[in-house]
Amino acid sequence: MYTTPFISRKLSYLRQPDLPPFINSKIRAFVQQGQSTEALQLYSKTPHSPLNTTKFTYPSLLKACAALSNLSYGKNIHSNIIVMGLQYDPYITTSLINMYVKCGSLSNAVQLFVKMSESEVAARDVTLWNSMIDGYFRYGHIKEGRVQFGRMQLLGIRPDAYSLSILLGVCDGHLGYMEGKQIHAYIVRNMFDGDPFLDTALIDMYSSYGRPMDAWQVLEKFEDKNNVVVWNAMIGGFCENGLWENSLELFALMKNGNCTFVSTSFTSALTACSQGEDTSFGRQVHCDVTKMGFHREPYVRTSLLTMYAKCGLVEDAKKVFNQMPDKEIELWNAMISAYVGNGYAYDALEVYNCMRLSEIPSDSFTISNILSSCNMIGSYDFGRIVHGELIKRPMGCNIAVQSALLTMYSKSGSPEDANSVFNTMKERDMVAWGSMISGFCQNRKFEEALDLFKAMEANGVIPDSDIMTSVINACVGLENIELGCGIHGFVIKNGLGLDVFVATSLIDMYSKCGFLEMAKNIFSGMPHKNLVAWNSIISCYCRNGLSELSISLFPQIVQHGLSPDSVSITSVLAAVSSVAALLKGKTVHGYQIRLEIPSDLQVENALIDMYIKCGCLKYAQYIFQNMSGRNLVTYNSMIAGYGSHGESLEAFRLFDEMKRSGITPDHVTFISLISSCSHSGLVEEGLNLFQSMREEYQIEPRMDHYVNIVDLLGRAGCLNDAHSFIKNMPIEPDRSVWLCLLSACRACHNIELGELAANNLLNMEPARGSNYVQLLNLYGEVESWDRAAKLRASMKEMGMKKSPGCSWIEVRNRVDIFFSGDSSSPRTVEIYKTLSSLRRNMERKRDYGEGVEAF
């Protein structure tokens, strides 16, 4: 018989003696132990491996390829399977399909499945169909997967428990809750219930849809109460729905029963403790972990560390970390995350350096946390070094790492670098788009933020609430209310109008643009108002001149079951300051102390400002002296307070103290200091300050500074100097400058210069009545009644009226406002009776005094 060289070589291979069976057994053992690389290496080193490999070994080899995502090696093994004529073995084909699916080649899996379905024997195998349906679902081809499931049933192939669990696994977000219920009904009708695998899948499905009680009913009907997998699924389900107390109750029931605990039992319970910050129960679980010998399990150890960190017990977390001799990457990451989550950025960086010294390779989670640490302490140079190291590694293309880099560069004020990272990203998820838009807003590049939002829309990315909040803030930054209204419409259209954070941003936008009614309507229409929303509306009313209404909203926060925070206190104190309602301010201060609301720097600054504006300098001094830290705002407030109370020497002393503490003054500091000089008549000192502001601190004077210098010279009677100063101003003087000069002329009875100032005012704003009033008052001061009469007649012809002066007084926690000539108060009669009584008493005392003097 004639044979080709190829056939003769193949026959010679077939005559080779089989290798000892233990080689095949060892390959399977390696795969079972998760040592996929070792299994493939042993196979490749084996002489004539295709011919000496049993058909029972191929599924294990394919499983190893799938675990390593090694498509190339998987294809080689597929070729060997064809050479050996095993391509129609259902078990091997199923493994091949699984391998192609897990290695990212769905098309190869589909081709193989189509070929196999032509074989009647193979097509009857349910495991083959399960593999293909699972492959479709895994890649998001839900419709195709459902079609194959339907075909399988039409061919009379009965789904097994695994088929149904695959379907249940895609209910969340794809098939829907009702489809899940139908699958459950099918399970019950076909007597699949009681299968632990399926019941676990049902519990997971109901939990994912926020139906923990439906999941609980599945557990209650489950007969094998000792099956730990089902219990663990239920503990996790309760925790997923925020019912951490129920999770811990189940864990306690498991302890009292006959369940054999596994590591997942502890990790689920510790997750529940973290969620509820229940340190007491967490310590009990820690004891159970040690007693049952799970303390060296990596996942349990990591969960313990995370639980202590979430409860704020960083030292306990550190002990758990130090007690583990062999630390894997997960434990290092957990420790770094613990420090970052509790604000210990320097400690996080120290752990990272120790990890590098231990030659543990970092992953994307490590790098994301380290970049967050750099953001917290402003260590952007270190962040750049980390980025430099990433460029050499494939991890640099990880989307989570790239998003963290975007955030870091945005916070460091380097939007150009952030943009460079963004442009190199092959895939951009919502987090990446959001980080970039937020970064542009932080750096006041509002137009670029809106352009990027349009590009995101063009790419078909649906924005979330965080992105819309940034876009609304961009509209505020551009002061473009029309665009803001358009974005509001977009928000409603996309179903984000009821989102509390988006709604709060809209309130803030309308508030800053003066659309009070719109802000009020949004707040009223919010179904769930959180503390941020309440703080926003309080600030809104205060900003738009409704301080009393703003203050009245503060008690309603508590009435709605919320606890005010430092922002609430700061907002309401700003409202109190604007109306100088001292009693209400003291009440808010007492409330903050009594409820132990954290008193941060902003709260203390607000308290200082409130007490100063209410005339209580001593209270402001007490708060200032007892502050643990002070910033520029603190010093500016106190300097302004001393100045307004005539204590200019104290203001200058505080200015020197501020400079010694390393705080650089700003334009507000000099406004307060020059104003202080003005109140104390320190002309030379005020002019020197104005000079040093430019020369020493390179602060360009603003209009307020010029006004203060005019006021300084005017109060000192140096009217000609004030006028010369105005003429030499490098910028065009506005209304406030001329008004200040006019007031000084009135005090000094300088009618000539006063008329000059008034004419400038009237040329700027001829229709403003208050400008005429100031000139009218000047004529009254110098008793120029003819000019006053002419001006009154002119005002009458133009239909102008003098706005009445007003004053207010706070009595019994209520502020009453009185206008000149107004008799609308309900207590007018009582007020005039009291005035008459006071007048009579004064006249009696005067007459009595004159009589004594005559005597």
C-alpha cells in the first residue's frame, strides 16, 4: 500500500507509546488548583502532546486558556482537537465555545456552534446551548440570546437549572422584573425549585430589583436550611438594599444553626457592618473569624480592614494590616484606601512607597487612590511622577486610571494636561467625560466645558446628574440665563429634573441670576429635599434680599427630620448679619454649640462677621482668640471690625500679626485698613497704605480703594486734595466716588465743589432721585433755601420723590422697621403716646433746670 510521507509520519506518531497517565492527570490537577500557566507549560513540553493527550484533558486545557484569555494558544489546541478527530465531541465543543467567549472571540464561538448544531446528536446537548446563550448574554446581545433560548425549546431540548440561572443573571437591566417573575414561575411549574444554584440566582435577581422581601420568601421556602450559599446570597441581598441590620440578624441566625461557614459568610457580614458603621458587631465578627480559623483568608482579612476603615477606626485597620505576614495586592490597596477615605493622604503615600519597596506591582485601583492622595494634599509633582511611570505600563490605558489623572490635572489648575490625557483615551466612559467637564468648570473655562458637553452628546453618551450639575454651573459662570433655561429644559426632557443634586444646582443658578420665583418653584416641586437643597434655598433668599424669610426657613430643616450642618449655620448667619438681628444670631450660635455641629473655619468666620455687624466687637474678639486656625477671611473680618468701631491701632496690630503668620493681604484687607484710617482721621497712614498696596504687594487698586481714599481726604476736610485725586484717577470715577465727595462737601459746607460733584452724578444718572436728594441736603446744610426750592420744583416736574429714611429695632426676637412719616404700624397710636410722654418729661426737666440756674 502506497502512503504519502505525511501519512507515514502520522502513523509513526500513532505507534509512539502513550505517556504515563499521570501527565494528563497532572494537567487537570493544575487547572483545578487555578495554576493555568503551569498546565499549559506542561502540555507544551510533552513530546507529541496532541497524540498523547486524552480527550478528557482537552476541556481542562481550554479552561486554562480561558482563564488566561490566551486566544492564540486556544486556537492551537482547537487545531490539535481537529487533528485528533474530536471536534464533534459535545463536551469538548462546549469547552471550545466557552474558551472563545471568554477570550473575546464571539464570532468564532458562533461559527463553531452553527457547525455543531448541524449534528443531530450534538445539537441535543443542553450544555452546548447553555454555552452559546451565555456567550450572547455576556457580550450584551440579549435579543440573540433569547432567540437561541426559544430555538432550544422548539427543538424539544428542556432547559436545565443552569439555563434558567443564565436567564436570571441578565434580568437586571435587560429583561426586567416581570420577566424574572415569569422565569420564577417556570421554575416552580417544572419543579426546579429547591435547587440551591437556582434559588441563589433568584435571590440575587430579586435583590438587584430592590425586592428583598421577595428574595426572603425564596429563602424561607428553601428546604435545606444548612446550605450556606443561599444564606450568603440573602445576607448580600439585604445589604445591597441598605437593610444592613437584617443582614446581621441573618448572620446571627446562621451562627445559631448548623451552617458550615465559608469566607463569603464573613465578608458579607463585614460589608453590612461597614454600611451601618456598627463597630460592636464588627468586632464580634472579627472574633468569629479568628475562632473559626479564617483570619488568614485574604478576602476576609481585606474585608476586616475595610470595615474598620469605614467606621473611622484607622488604627484598628492598621493592626489588621500589620498582622498579615504575606500581603497580597488587595490588602495593600485596602490599607491605602483606608487612609485616603479618612483623610490621611501622607500615610497613604507612605504605604504606597513600602509596597513598591516590597516589589508588589501596583494595579489600577492602587494608582487611582494614590492620585486621589495627591489631590488631597496638593502634591501634584508626585502625581506627575506616577503618571510618568504609568506611560511605560499597559495600565496607563486603564479608563479608571485615566479618569483619576483627569481629576488630578484639573484640580492642579492644568486643564491643558487634562485635555492631553483625555485626547489619548481610546474609550471614554461617563466618568471620563464628567471629570473633564468638571475640570474645565473648576478652572473657569466655562465655554470649553459646554463645548465638551455638546461633543459628549454627539458621541451618544447620556449624561448623569453629576455632569448636568457641572453644565448648570458653567451657565452660572457665564451668567447666561437663557442658556441655563435651555439646559433646564434638557434636564426635564431627560428625566433628571427630580434629581436632588440637579435641582439644587438649578436653584443656585436661578438664585444668582435673580430669578427668585423660579428657584422657589423648583424647591417646592422637589419630592425629596435633602440638606443641600435646604441650604441652597436659605442662601437663595438671603442673596436676594429676603433675609427674614431665609432665617425663618432654618427651623424647618429640623422639622423635616434633618440635622443642620456647618453650611446651614454659615448660610443663616449671613442672613442674620444682613439685618443685624443680634438675638437671632445668638440663638443660632447657641443652637450650633448645643447640638455640637462641627464649627469649621467658615462657621467661625461667619460668627465673627455676624457679631461685628451687630455691634458686638467683644464677642467677635472672643471667637477670634479661641480659633484653632485663621485664614485671610478671618483677619479681614476682624480688621474691618476694629476699623468700623474706631479702633484703628488694633486694626494695624492685627495687620502686622497677619503678615507675621505668613498670610498675604489681598484687596479686601486694604479696603478695611484704609476705611479704618478714614474713621480715625489717619490721613498720612491711609495714603501710605494705598501706596504700599501697589508697590509692595502688586495689588492694582479697584474702585472701592479710590472711594476709600476720597472718603479719607473728605472726612479730614481736604476737599481740594480729594478733588485732585479724583481728576488723576487712571480709571473713570463711578457714581460712588462723586457721591463720597458730595457727602464730604455737605459736611464741610463747600457748596461750590458740592455742586460740581452733584453735576457729575446727575450727568451719569439723571433719572436717579437719590442724587438730587444729596444736593438738596447740601443746600439745607448751608441754608441756601432758594436753591433748595428750585431743586425741589425741578424734582417735582420730573415726578421724583424723596425716598423716606428708615431705621429698625430688634425687640423680643423680632425686627421692626420704621420709615420716616409712615403711620402704617399697628402700634402707631401707642408709639406716638410714648413720644408725647417723653417730650413732656424732657420739657419738664428743661424748665426745672432753667429754674435752678436762675435761682
